[in-house]
Amino acid sequence: MIFPAALVLFASFGGVSAANADVATAQQSTLVDIRAANHTTYDRLVFEFRGPLPQERDVRFVSQIIEDGSGAPVPMIGDAVLQVRFFPAVGHDDAGNGTFGPLRRTFALPNLMQVNSAGDFEAVLRFGVSLAQAKPFRVSTLTNPSRLVIDIDTPAQTVPVQVFFIDNANQQRPRAVSRPVIPPATSRGALQRMFAGPTQQEAAGGLVFVDSGAGNFATVWITDQVARVQLTDDCDSRGSTTTIANEIMPTLKQFSTVDWVKILDPNGNTEEPEGRSDSIPFCLEP
């Protein structure tokens, strides 16, 4: 996935040379907060630091986020991904405790879906930002306190849909929350939002995303009132009767075009592949 440079209306970039590396280290920046909110026509994402802003700030569209240190790909949800990189900066204190909160957080905003940490390694902080749609963005800085601000344009239109998660506070029953998605692909958008998981506030209220080992879905298609969803990665109920199927089925059946849902494993298999009926793969059986 490659995005044109024209989408970047303004980006702030800095640099630190080997000659002043010791000075940069002495003025180390510590990330203390990540937050986001919608401002009508754009979603604003803010990284707040204790101390000065990192000398290098790099924000760009990428096709994949790679974790620093391990080199492993970071799972991301959405149709576009921004990489945000800071140097020199840290996200932990001297005891190794994190200073900026959850490593992965979800937002119920028109475009901004998720921010995932991709590394806090050798004075480099890296994050992946999942978007519902590739749109122009602008980068600016603020002081007192030190902040990097990314304003990301929102889609031209979104519609609200329901996304279901498991409610641990209510006997593990599915409970709906609202999410904005881009029409006309509302079923796909709803599944993307489901795989992004609950927001911090929703999680604090007992909601969890039971993924049953499935990191994402490969595709969803609807024919003759039957929706078919193919999972990716692993697929394992772990012996539980509460699985990702309890979230996928009500999320898709809210749409007038769907009466039945067939969930396929990563190999495309499900127990009842034909006919008008619900179906799950064997890997989701208890």
C-alpha cells in the first residue's frame, strides 16, 4: 500500500547529528500521554512529552509497521497506516515502567481508529496509527507542555453502526457500542471497528474483544442474505463457548442484507458452507 506524497500537506521533521548526540541525550524527552478527539472536519492526535520535544519527528504513510528490536510486523487495523517516529525519546522511567499508558488504544472517531506502540528502543519511539481512510494530514508543535499535534482530515461521510463486544460485567453477553463507518462498505467497516477493539472507557466498563486467536479478517462478502467472513492468523476457541462468533454474528446481522453469517477459518473452511444457515469453523467449537 503506497500513498502519494501529496496527501501530506505539512510535516515536521528534525534531525540530530553525531556531533550533538550527547546533548540530545541530556535533553531526553519522555512521552507522558497520547490522546485524540474529533474537531468536525479532522481528528486531532496529540503526543505529549515531559521535557523538550524530540529533535526528530517523522510522520508518514507506510504500508506496514515494523516493531523496533524484533523486526516483527505490528498488527494494524484499517485501510491506511501512519507511522510516527520520535528520536531521541523514551516512553518509560528509570525503573522500566511505561510512562504514557496503554501500548494499544482504540478511538471511536470518524477516521482515527487505533494507535499501537511499535517500539521504545535505543531512544527511538515508534507508533502505528490506523485510519479508516487515507486522508491529508498536518503536523504542528505546541509548547508548555511539549506536544506534537497531528490533524487528520475525516472522510466526507460516515454513518453510525453497532459493533458488538463481550461484556465481562454482564455474564459475558455481547453488548453493542456505536462506531462511525464509511458507506457504502458498512459491513466491512463494522468488522474493522470490531477488530480494533473497545476504547479505554469501554474497556473500563467491562467490555473486551474476544479474538479467539484471529488477528484480523481477510474478506467479507454478502450474497443472498448470507454474509461470509474469512478469519486470518490462528483460530482457536480455547475451550470456551464465548468466542469471536458471538461478536461477529450480531455485528453483521444488524444490516438488512444479512440474515445468516458463515465464519470461515484461515483456510476457508466452515462447518456448513452451503445453504441459508449460520456456521462456524471447527476451530471455534468449545
